[in-house]
Amino acid sequence: MAANYTTSITVDATPQEAFDAINDVPAWWGRITGSTTAVGDEFVYLVPGLHYSGFRVTELAPKIHIAWLVTGSYLDFVTDKQEWTGTTARFDIDATDQGTRITFTHDGLKPEDECYELCSNAWGMFVNGSLKAFIETGTGQPYSFDGDEALTPDDHAELHQQVAEAAALANNAG
């Protein structure tokens, strides 16, 4: 069995600063609907015309660990549109002599998956680039939507409902 996607960065920040920055998802990844501040919170992330994913915060250990379960997903660019559903994105935070190391792992995103190349490249861009910059400088490079891609709060509410319905269907099928 192949390994899950993993990447690590070391930042000039405390573990608490890294933890707080990771939880400020819009500042480094992009616009979300929902919350990431407590276990059980749910949020939706969307790239219009490409994919959306619903997440539930399953673990929050300040200065140590964060985990988000993908409760529903739709990836427009692969055959299995729900390839991420049931996977988990996690952040492990460790103090080192060089700074704080953040190890990001997408459990369930494996090299044999159809979206692996594109998805791992995107995670690398956001974690190694945007998140690192956000932690160290206060400014990330989150994905933003303008013009025809701009979304209203009602658009996000509808997407959140669609993810919840997909998750309920998957749970009933399993």
C-alpha cells in the first residue's frame, strides 16, 4: 500500500502561532463557509468549477495537532467525483531547534489516486507557500474568486447543504 501525501515546513514561529494560523483557513487557503475553531465544527471549501469539499474538525490539540475529516466532496476533474470523501487532512506541529515544524498529511490521498498529482501539487502550493508565508509574514496567498467566480453567502450555504446531503448518502450506503 502506498503512502499518504505528506509535506513538511519549518517556520519561524511558536507552535501556538502556527496552530492559530492553520485554523485561520481563509488567510492561507481561501474562502470557507463555517468554522474551524472547535471539534465538531464544519466548513466548506470551494474552487468554483473544479471542486468543493466539506470538512468536520475531528481533532484540535493546541500547539500540537489539527485534523479535518472530509465529509463530502465533489472533484470535477476525476472519474470518482467523491475521491476525497472519507479522507482526513491533518497538521502535526512540533517545536524544533530550527523553529516550528508543521507536517501536513492528507490521509487517503495516495499516488494511485487519479487526483494525486494535481491535488498534491495544490496542497504543496498552499502549505509550503501560502501557509508558510502567512505564518512568517502575516500575509498568505489564498485562492480568491473574482468576477464570474465570486460567490455569495447563499452560494456557500447551498454548497454546504450539498456536502451535508452527500455525506448523509455515503453514511447510509455504508
